[in-house]
Amino acid sequence: MGYIDGLSSGTSVDTQDFSLFFLSLGMTPKGMANAGEVLDLCFQWIAMIRSLVTNDDKTGNDLLHDYHTELTQLSRKSFQFWENGDPTSFVSSVVDMLYLYENEPGEILRGDSLTAIPGLNQFIATDFSSRCDDDKPTSMAVSRPPAQKTEGAIESTPPSPPQKILETAVLRLWHKMDSKFRVPKTTFKAHILTPNVYRSPRSITACRLFQKVLNQFICV
């Protein structure tokens, strides 16, 4: 029909438990004029493939489940007849699995070779209520007198300043409840003042590595 002149697809995000699929279309001027029809055709093909994978007309089985079972069996056979290889690559792969099997160190060598179909993610948030909507004020809230009204002025509540909730010889901690943006998340900011960072090239390198690791875990 002359709607597209380029097509590409593949994996955009690939993790141990799931992958994200992408589809890119290079549209012709005729295709852009009929973009709705092109999108309908794309989703029709996706729906057809999904129905074929999740339901086999011949056996009535869930083919996607069967594919996972086949992959599990192949992984078990690969582990059973695993040949010797480069010890450096082996150690590197084992180190990546330490955090997954820290409670079961005996499973590190087998890794995910004997793992069955991945389960559902149990950590997806479902409660998005904000603490600023609580009926009872929290102990961190700061009580302030109501703002005085002036003629012609719009009534508003002045923002409360951060409240100091902890102070020690080496730490001062402040907290402020957000009631303006109403986004269910927490923002944490830390300022660390210490002369030890630039004491030596080794300490500088160690602190930079610590910062990168900390940022990676926070942004996950």
C-alpha cells in the first residue's frame, strides 16, 4: 500500500526477568496521512501473534508456558553437561549472582540454570496515598497559626519550614512534608562535609566509587 519504507524491531530493555519489545516504522507521506490505519494494522498483528502464542488451536495448551518449560529443560541440560571454560569469565559470572543467592550459596554454581518460570513482581506499588492527606497530623508536622486575612487578598496557608528531627555530634537531620506537588514519593538529600575525601588519591577514588554505587542503588 506504500505506507512505510522502513521497519525495524527488537529488544529495547532486557533484564533477567523480563524484556521490552520495540517496533519502529519509517512512514511515507501516504503512510502519515493514514497513520491511524497503520497503527491499527500493527496492533492487529500483535494481537494475532499473542493469541497464537497463548493458545494452541491443536492442543489448547498455553504455548508461552510451554516455551518457558522448554527453556528450563534446555538450561538444565546445559548445566548437566557444562564443559570447562575460561576461569576468569566463570568467576565474573558467579560474582554477578552473589546478591541473588546470598541466602543459598549452594545454588550459586547452578545459578538460574535450574530456575523455573519467573514469578510475578510482588513489589509493584498499589497504595499511592500521600502522607499529607492523613486525617491525623504526624509527629513531624509543624503547627502554625492561620494566616491573617486582608481585604481583597486570597486566603492561603503559608508553607511550613523543615523541622529538625535529629541532631547528634556528627549528624543533623531535617524533614519537610510536601503538600503542594502531591506526588507519592520521597526525596532524600544529604550533604556530607569531611576533609577525609581529599586526604589522598586512594581516598578520593574510594569516595567516588562509593558515590557511584550509592547513586545506582538510589536510582533503581
